Amino acid sequence: MSCDCTEKVSLLIDGELPENEAREVQRHLLQCVDCQRAKTDFLGFRSQIGAYVPQLEPVTQREALNRILKRRPVKVRSARPAC
């Protein structure tokens, strides 16, 4: 893409632009084919992420987490007597 506004298109889609800047980007989108494609790509990607279904069952996730945690060294803190 040759347009420098594609990042602003992403911010527009996410609702992160101030109102006046959002209007500018919307006007820009009417004329810029690169940004129109970027908008389509961003929206498609967002849709794919929203439709993603994790493949692991909760039990499998818990077992994987336990395996990861067992690999980490655990620091044991000594108990201090209460004053």
C-alpha cells in the first residue's frame, strides 16, 4: 500500500479517532483505493478474530497450564512471625 493513512483507517474502525479526524479519514476513504482495501482487510480480519473458537477443551487447557507452571522454578518465601 502506498498511502500513509492506513493506520488511521484502523483507528477509525476501532473508534479511536477524535470526531473531526474521523470525518477527515471517512472523506479520504471516498477517494483512496488503497485505504478502501485496507478497511475491507481490517474488517475481514476483525470478523475472523471474532469468529475464532478455541480448539482446546477447558480440561486440556488446565493440564497444559499445569505443565507450563511445573517447569518454572518456584520461589518459596519464608513466613515471618506476626508482630
